[in-house]
Amino acid sequence: MPGFFVYEYVHKEGRRAEVRTVLHRAECRWCREGRGHPLNPGLKLGLGRWHGPFDAYPAALSAADAIAAPRCCQACHPA
């Protein structure tokens, strides 16, 4: 089983929008091996997409960092 995924999404605040990334473990309830959580509105609206799988955390971190400053999921703590 692959170890890590990166979720890329557009965060909108008023008229301002910015791209963000979140690192997840594959088994995270919000990741589900890159399928995402069914209640995530970003996927339904086309505002988010998954990258991966990545076998190691450094590879996932590097991919996320190439898109936008990454943060780690607060549910699965991949770092």
C-alpha cells in the first residue's frame, strides 16, 4: 500500500484565492488512498485534486512544496 498523498486545493476568502497543499497518510479518513472524503465539497466543485501515491514522506513533501507551502493533516499527522 502506498504511504502518502498530497491534496492540492484552492482556498477562497472573499475575492482572494490561494492554492494550498496538505500531506496525508494513505489510510487517513480524509485521504482514503487519494479518493478523498465524500463530504469534501472541494472535490465536488473541482477546487481540489490528489497527487500520489508516494512511497516515502520526503517525496510527498517535495511534490507538495513544488505546488505551494505544504502543511500536514491534523487528523493523521504524516510527519
